Amino acid sequence: MVTFRLSTDEYDDLKRVCIEEGARSISDFARAAVLYRVQTRSANRASLGDDLATLSSRLEELDGALKDLSGRIARVLGSANEQRAAQQAGELRESDFSHLS
């Protein structure tokens, strides 16, 4: 059994809503309202848990894709840096002998 207090205005509002909703009694209306709230809250928690699991999975996929892309970028930049270094080494060798001409 659950008991709670209402102000006169709250009680009048409750009676009015019970009549509008066609409830058999204030007790039936209050019981249905409380149970609805409990069920809705439980459903929201389950939904939130599912959403978080989905988000976690997607973040792991994104992390993997970013690591792959980072590796590809490093290989491209590594090749460009190697070419630049080779060019600079070649220019240095040419400049070493330019005074002989």
C-alpha cells in the first residue's frame, strides 16, 4: 500500500483528470500512472545502454580507420621526405664540384 498527501488544489486537479480519463477511481488512476512511469524509466535505461554500446562500437571502428589513415599518410610523407633528402644530397654534391668548372 502506498499513501501520499496532496494539497486541496492538487486533489481537485487529480479528481478532474480521473474523470476526464475515465478512471474507475483515484487509486486506479494513481496506480496506472506510477506503473507507467516505472516502465517508461526502465525502457529509457535499456535504450540508453544500447545507445552507449552502439556508440562505443562505432568509436572503435573510427579509431581503427584513423590509425589506418595515419599509417598511409606517414608512408606518403615518408616517401616525399626521402625524395627531398635525396634531391638535397644531389644538389650538395653538385655544389661541391661547381667551383671546378
